[in-house]
Amino acid sequence: MDGRLYVSIVWCLSCFVVSTIKSSPVHDLYTTRRLFSTNYDDDYRTNYQDYDQSEQWPQQQGTAAKLTRGARNTDNHNDLQVTGLRVEAAERDPTYDENGVPVLLVGMTARIRLFGTGFTDTTWAAVTAVPGDRGDNCQHPSEDVYLVEPKSKTNTSVQVKVRLPSTARDGTTFYICTKASNGSRWLYAGDSDEPWLQVKAFQKLLPLWLSIVIIVFLLVLSGLFSGLNLGLMALDKTELKIVGNTGTETERKHAKAIEPVRSHGNYLLCSLLLGNVLVNSSLTILMDDLTSGAVAVIGSTIAIVIFGEIVPQAICSRHGLAVGARTVYITKTFMFITAPLSYPISLLLDKILGKEIGNVYNRERLKELIKVTNEYNDLEKEEVNIISGALELKEKVVRDVMTSIDDAFMLPEDAVLDFETLNEIREKGYSRIPVHEIGNRYHIVNILYAKDLAFVDSRLNMPVSVFCKFHPRNFEFVFEDVTLDHMLKLLREGSKGHMAFVLKVVTQDERDPYYDLVGLVTLEDIIEEMIKAEIVDETDMWSDNRTKRQLDRNTYNVSLFIGKREKQKLVLSPQLTLAAFQFLCTSVSPFKPEVISLTALRKLLEEDVNRQIKLKRRGIVQDPQNLVIYEKCKPSNYFVLILEGQAEVSIGNENLVFVARPFTTFGTEFFLTVSESPLVITPPSLPEYQPAEFLPDYTVRAHTDVTFIKIPVSLYIAAVRATKLDKLREDGGALEDLDLSMYMLQQDKTCDELIASPASEVQDAPLMGNSSSPGTGNGPVTVKERERFLSSGQISPLPPSPSESQGLLPQENTQF
């Protein structure tokens, strides 16, 4: 509730005080002294000494004007003499005209005190509008007659009720008539020219129903002005522009309607306040016209407080924009009406206080505003962090986000770019590697970019210093107290890359200051500080530079592929071995980690599985039979992965030919069938099972010099067994010391099961079997014999292996 309410209360209290003073004895005494000369006082002292002795002086009892004298009544009317009157109480406080005559509202009952002698308990009083002389018969007395109040009677005065007729016109003068008893005549108590024995009537300016309508209307206007003062003035220019640009469609429409009015801040304020005071004052006057002074003050105060202040301000504090937009025409009208007074005042306020700017938020206030309203807005926590981080960039310095130079991964100038170094760079995952001077880690000479190493041959063992001469890079040095906003601008331009080295000025004793390298900062560090979150990619090994929490990454140690392999006759380069390892464990189903663990696969590749076919040896062309990798219809029990060179593949009866390029596999479906069979979980201590070979329906031969990996099925089963048995251990033992030979199948064991491809369903197609297989004698096992074994239960069937050419060409009634 603001100052407007206090203005209304003061106005009401002023009206109450004025009306109270008018009805007080002091006012009566003042009026008497002003109207009547001292001759009346002398006459009073001469003729009414007894009355003066029996009653106090009219300064204490009431107006002396009402105690004035007239001619004595000469008739025989029980010696009843009335010398004056005074209004004691009325439903509405009376007013007085210029002659001191009390003015009473028609239809209102008032108590008046008659002064004189001869009053009895049976004295009656009435009023008439017909003038007459003292002692004459009263003409047309009012129907409302009243008996004097006995308890109020004294020797010289009595109190009686008087009610002016409701039909009386405004300004009509009424004269007092009395009678001694019921049987007596009504006589005039005074002459028509004696104002002290008269009362006047006045009519209300407005009828009751119209007054009520106007009061309700004024209450609505009072509430409107009070609410608009809070609602519109609370929306400063800045907030109104924000709502107009970013609000909903309805809010934008309301803001557009209010903005022309709100742009004249002081003019609008003066118009609303003047309108509010004018309405509240009019409301008080109308309330006073309906009731007495005290009731008018209390009633108008309660009405203004509740309906003119509390309710509208509570509504407009939440919906001020909508209310202001819908009543903008009323506001403009009152601004026009009050312009002669409010506009000059607003100009004076603009001159003294300056023009209104609106709320301006600095960095701290804006950040706190977002935090305080976070519970009520629709911003996510990450969004709040990003906004807060962006606002804090100017407050933080490089020292707060840099990586210490002792924790940075760096290379010396004399480092060699061999496979080990390149693998270390790959494992670290950094795109920029600082190069420092030999023996001095704090002297940076260049930056090595990981993307420049794409065409580096690790077999050349090129020194880093030589490589940097071919790829020189510029880099930036900054001081540790540089703010992050400046650092962001510097690194964002990218003229010297997205990395800078941080220097610190060191001063010791009397020595000259010098620069010390303390760390490095990257664009990623600044962005992380801005979003208040760590950016972690798939190559990061640490969560952040502060806590240094190591991340759990499913990676493998490539350095295990480096070194001499005693079991291999053909040793591949570490890069090629690593490529084969990655391809098998990610793209070939029988070699994925859920079938063969990474350790078992690495151990498998350390076996003698590398093969190479050259078209010419020592200048002599090889026999075509030596170029064959797979021969159609010839049983095979191995898997092949082409690593280098090209192989020619012919499929089907039509001998369709295509060229197999590097990282093409053969025997995948056969190995997948083997991995899903119960054969792979047979422990070594029990009789082993030697699976049969599959019959390829294609021929693969070397087209150029070919390097490939050839994995026999027995070695594959050993790796799968090792993986499954390791998973069964309670402690999940490691396989670093794994020897696959202990899991390999023995050739002198009994062959109890056969695994055949669909091509083996052709009658009498020979399958390679062990000479000791039951029921087969010492020759090859045919399909008919195999079916007989299956029907007799001597061997257990396994799911057939799909044709290796599935997906290449459809096969129908293919015979081998």
C-alpha cells in the first residue's frame, strides 16, 4: 500500500474534523458572537438575570444565538416562553447559513434543545413552514410532533425531537411551534424575523440509488488507478522491451499497446496519482453525504483499502500487463484530462530526476537473477551453468584453467617417430604435442600435430626434430593473469592454433625478473570452464586436470604387438598386425570379444598364422597350383583374412569371377558354426572332438602377391575354449600367460562328429575322416555313412554350416 492511501485517509480525517468543529459548542459560540451584537447581550443581562444565574454562560452549554430573546408572550399559555434553540444531535451533522440558522437534511430526525421558561413534561413541539408571529396560532404544523424528553428538562431548557418533512424543498425555512398539553393550541414560539428560533431544510444533491451507483463506479476507478500504478510502473522500459521481443503472442500484443503510454513514465505516474486522489476524495464526499462524518470516514477508509488498494494491487501485481493493455484507453483519457496539472509536474520531475532508464543488470546481478529464478523458469541445470560460466569468463584468469607443464604430454627433439612413439601418441589421444628442447622440458621449440603424422612411415625412424622442420608451427605465449574472455578471443581466431603456453614472471631477491613456463592452455579448457563441465572424448584417459581421476577405457596395449615373434616364420609389421587385430575383433563375428577375448585373439595372432604367396620367386613364375588358397569342392578347415594384395575368386558352375581385396574374409560362416557347437566347451581332460572340414563352393587363388592370415580350426577352437573356461573361473583369471597348445585338439583322438556344409548333402561326396572313426573302416566317410551314423545315434548332429558363397550368388542344385 503506497502514499495514495495515506492521502485518502488524511482527506477523510480532514472532512471529519471540519464537520466535528462545525457541530461543537465552540463553533456555536463563534457563530453567535459573529451574528449578534452586544446589544443582545445587554438585553439578555437586563431581562434574564434569573436565567443567567440558573444556567451557565452559553460558552459552555451551546451557542448564545440560540439563547437570544424575543418579545414576551402576553397571552395566557402557561407562561411558556422559548428564547432560543440549539441542535444537540442529528443523524447527519448540521451546517449553518450566514445568519447562524442550522440547516438540517429533510426526513432526518434531530434532537434540539429549546431554551426558555415554562416547560413541563406535557409540552409538545413541532415545525411549520408557514411564518407567523410569536403567540399566534401555528398554521399547518408538521404531522411529526414530539413530546419533550422529561429526563432532559431543566429550569430553563428542554430537549425534543424534530423531523423535517421529506417533501420540503431545498432552502425552506421552518419555524418552531409549541403547545403546553394535548388540549392546548399550537402557538408560534417566535416571530418570523427571529433567526434563532428557525431551522432550514436542504435536499440531497443526488438520489440514493444514483449515489450508490456513483460510489461503486468510483471504487472501480480507484482500484483501477491503484492497480495500474503498481502494474504499469512496475514494468520498466527494459522489461517491457524484453516482454515485447521474447514473450508469447498475447504478451507481445499487450506490451505493444502499453509501450507508448509507459514511455512517458513521470507523466503517467502523475496522471494515475491525481486520478486516484480525485476519485478517493469524491468517494469520501459521497459517503459523507449518505451518512454521518464518523461513519463516512470509517466506511470510505475500509472501502478504499479493500476495494481500492489491496484487491486491485494483488491482481495487477501478477496480471498488470494484461489489465494495463485492456484499460489503456481509460488511462489515456485520464492523462488527457489531468494534462494541465500532471504534464507540467512530469516535466519538472524529468528535469530534476532525469529521464527514466529502466533496470540495468550488470554481470553479477544478471548471474544472481538467473540463480534466484532458477526454480521458476524453464532453464535446465546445464543451461544455467553455461550462462553462469559465460558471465564469469571475465573474472577468471588462465591460471585457473591451465594444465600444469609437469602434467603435459611432451616429446623431446631427439625422439624418433617409430612404431612405439606413434603408438604412444595414439594412446594419449592428443591432437597437439609440444616438442621441447633436449634436456630442458621448460623450453618449447615446436608443436607436433597428430594429423601431420598420417603419412609417416614408422620404419623410417625419423627424428622429431627433422619432422618439425618440414612442419613448422607457430604457437602463442601468454601470461598467467590473462582473463579467459581475452584468451577465448585469442584462441578462437586460430592464427597460432588452439593452444598457448602460460608464462609466469618470477622475481627473486635482487635478480632480474624472468619468465618461467608453468603450463599450457587450450581452447577446450576455456570452453569447459564456460559450460562448467568436462569435455571427455573416447581417447581421454583422465576425467579432468584437477582430480586426475582415471577413466575406465576398454583399450588394448598396442605395444604388445611390438617385438620378435619366435613362433612365426613370417613376421608382419606391427601396424599390419594391429590392423588385422582391430578388424577381427570388431567386424568378424567369430572373433568378437564375446566369443574370443582380446587376449586370446592376440595370442592366436602370435602363432604361426601368417602366410604369403608370391607370383614369382627368384624370377621364376610359381606353379598355378601353389597359388590356390581355397579350391572348390576340396575340404578345408581354416579361416583366411587377406591383408595385402588381391585374390581372384570364382563361384558356382558358371565360374563367375570377382577380385577379393585386402580385409576380405573366407570361412567366416564355418567358424561361426564351430563357435556355436558344444564342441568348444569340452575340457581337455575328456575325449576331444575333431570337426570335419567344410566344402567351399568357390575357388580362391592369388591374383597378385598376397599376404594373408590363415587360422586353422583347431587353433580357433583352442582360443574359444580358453575364453569360455576363463569366464567360468570364479576369479576371472587373466590369460596373459595363455598357451593355446594345451587347448588344441590331438590328431590321434577319435572323430565322433562331423560338420558339413550344404554342399556335402550331395550323395557320395567324400568327407575327410579319421581312420579310427567307428563304422567307417580305414577309408573316407561318405554322406550315406554319415546319415547312417546319425540315425543310429552313434554321432550327434550339429547345425550345418551355411555356404560360404551365401550373399554372393544364389546356388541351386550345385554339384561338386
